[in-house]
Amino acid sequence: MTVAKILKEKGNQVISVAGQDTILHALEVMKQHHIGALLVLGPRDKITGVLSERDIVRALPEAGASLLADPVSSLMTKDVITCTPDHSISDVMALMTKHRFRHMPVLKDGKLVGVISIGDAVKERISETEHEAEALRSYITSG
């Protein structure tokens, strides 16, 4: 099972903001699209970072409401780990768990082709496990 299967079912829409956009604008975009993270893109759709709800929540106690006027670039995670459509779901889940993040951009030949979340990966893994269990039940009852 690969990332390509998730993208085929989910689609490859990428919701993003620019580094100079405000944190408030990023929150409005997240709310509008019902998502928990945004890619931060620069010229030619180059990934410059990822901003998540967690990043904002962790910064609020120290910065206060003034944080909302700050640029996204001041808070985003800059070292972004990516995968390709050929990566296995298990490998992606292991990377997300090891590095403690929930959203991963997908690149094909260096070009952004989508984003997957840990929820997408878990959903696909559960579906795969259910199909395997059903195949085993069918095998056992037919024998």
C-alpha cells in the first residue's frame, strides 16, 4: 500500500499560505477548509514550511493575542520532511511518529503533488487490515 493510493482517493488539492501572511489569516484558511495544518509556499510553489494548529496553540501562552498579527514565517516549521507517491503507508506512518508531526507533503520529481495526514494513513491502514481479515475469513470458510 502506497501514498499514491491515498492521493488517488483523497485527491491532490493543497491548501497553502505564504510566509508573509499573518497567523490570523492562516487560522481563517484552516477554519474555512476544516484542516489542521497548511503548507507555506514560496515562489514556484516551493515548500518553505508547514504551519499547524499545534504550532499556534503552543506559541499563544507566551506571545498572547499579538501573535495573530505575526507572519506565518515566524512560527512555521521550516525543516519539512516529505515523501513520494511510492512511499509505503507504513514508512510514512513511522516517519510521522518518529518526528512527531501529522501532515506530510508529497513530492513527485521534486514537484508538490499533494499532502497526506496521519488520519489519511490510519484510515487506509485500517481499510487494508479489514480487507485482509475478510479474505482470511473467506479462505477459512471455503475450505
